[in-house]
Amino acid sequence: MVAELVRDGRMAVRTLAERLHISRANAYSRLARLVRDRVIRGFSVRLDPAQVGLTTAVYVTMQIEQNAWRDVRERLTRLPAIQHFALTGGAFDIIAL
């Protein structure tokens, strides 16, 4: 079920049930359980950045206090403009796209 939803998250439950050869009721039940158990943490849309006017990408490097990385990580995950970030070693502590 998870693999099918990763392939097409907008798939109708009826279609999902047909592909898995299970009843719609069973598909609804399994899907609800995956959401309840937080296996599926949410549903989202992947936009084409150029189509929505975001044609420039920027890598930002940051130096942080070492014991603050959890707080910084949490804050970066809430910024919609951040597509990806990684903790690094060397001259900088974080690089973000």
C-alpha cells in the first residue's frame, strides 16, 4: 500500500483497493491505520519551482553553536523555502538549499 501511495499519492481509494486486490473497506481501514500510526505523516504537493516563479536556487552555509543543532534543525524544517538541509563537518555546520 505504501509503495502505491508513494508512486501516486492522489490515487483514489477505490483504485488503490483494486491494485492491491482488497476491498475498498479494507483499503480505507489500512489507510486510516497508517495515518493513525503516523507511518503516513501527511499528504503534500510537489511543485515545479520554475512554474511558481522560483527560478533561483541558493545554498546557504551556517555556523551554529554545537549544542543548538536540534533547535536549529526544528526551525529550518518549518521554513517553507528550505527544500533540503544537512548537518556538515568542517568550516560550516549546516548547508541549506
